[in-house]
Amino acid sequence: MLFGYSYLQQFIYGEVNFLPLRYKFLFSVFVFFFISVFIALGSWQIVRLNWKINLISEIESSLIKPPVELSNNQNKNFLKVKTSGEIDYDKQIYLYNLNEEGKPGFEVINPILIDTKNYLINRGWIQFDKKRTPEIINPDEKNIIGTLKKQNKANRFKPENDIEKNYWFTLNRDDIFAYTGKNFSEYIIYLDGNYKSPMPKKITANISNNHKKYAITWFSLAISILILYLYFRKKNY
């Protein structure tokens, strides 16, 4: 590998000496290995691009539809729903997060019993000093409108949750069960409405989609290396 890298530097800058055929063959293998890797990476970005386009289309389609009764429909990502239930304020979770302006605070998350099924409802963001204040207990439990969103896997690089102090960094399923003694749907309800505290999180289709740019970058690298290889092969071999 070190030989291949060193030889590649010489090859690019036109300093290649006439080495035995065996070394030239090994260098060719080295070059085409990296070309194959770059093509594979570019192809993977194309796959991710198509997936992201379909996801954005799915979100946009779901968000423009009127909310449907949660109990009468199969749960799916970004489905707008309306329902009623019993919110558990004793097991309220304070999840550290930034608001839309990048200010740190908490997202307020509660267990809610809908019919016979347990959900988590994300009621929105508050400032740190609003924690455990009476003013944040204000939703209409008989008229809940929100958007379902499938829970992501917990980020392993975030700090561990402090259950005793009710200071959370991830919605780790094991921690939630230890805190509430309940299992919940994999879908979280993101509350919608004109609430001020907590302020509901806006669910939109504005998702970063740079896969096309990444694909072009990888394919360009593969093509550039191939052109350089063919040019210097003709010049020096």
C-alpha cells in the first residue's frame, strides 16, 4: 500500500521511472482499486439520493393532507393525526435540544394513553427555567392534533441520560421503561397548535439533501484518476 501511494505521487508529478513490469502491474491494480472504490461511493450516493427524494415527497404529501383519526388508521411516518387521550404529567420527560434559533433548552415529552395504547407526545420546546413550572401543563387532551414521526435510534455519542434529575439527551427505550414502567409505540406524536410554552416543533420537508453533490465528487475523482493514469501510462510505459 505504501509503495502504491508513493508511486502514485511520482506518477502524478511525472517522476515515474521505468520500473520492472511487475511493479507497473501492481501500480495498475492499486489505481483501479481506488477508481472502483470511488465509483462504489458515488453509486451509493445515488441510491441515497433516490431514497431522500422519495422521503421528501412522502413528507410533503403527508403534511398537506388533513389530520385523520389515529385509532382508525395504520401508523406511518409523517402522518397527520387527531386524537384524544390521557397525558401523564407525573412522568414528564425533559429532553435537551436546541430550538429553531439554535438556543438550548428542553423538549417536553409526556406519556399519553390513547385507547389502550401508550404513546409519547412531544409537546414542544421550553427554556431551561421553565422546567417543572405549572404554565407548561396546558394542552387540550380531548383535541390533540399532531404528526407521527418514527423514533430514531439513540445517538451513542451523546451523554447518558440522568433519570434521577430528569435530564435527558436521548429517548433511550430502556431508560424510558425504567422511568415510566411502560413500553411505547415506536411512533412519537409531535403536537401541533398555537401553544407558546412549550412551543410545538415544526415538522417540515426541509431536509438536507447533498447526495447529488457527493456523488458528483466521487465520480469526478474516479474519472480524474483514470485520465491521469491513461495519460502517464502512454507517456511513461
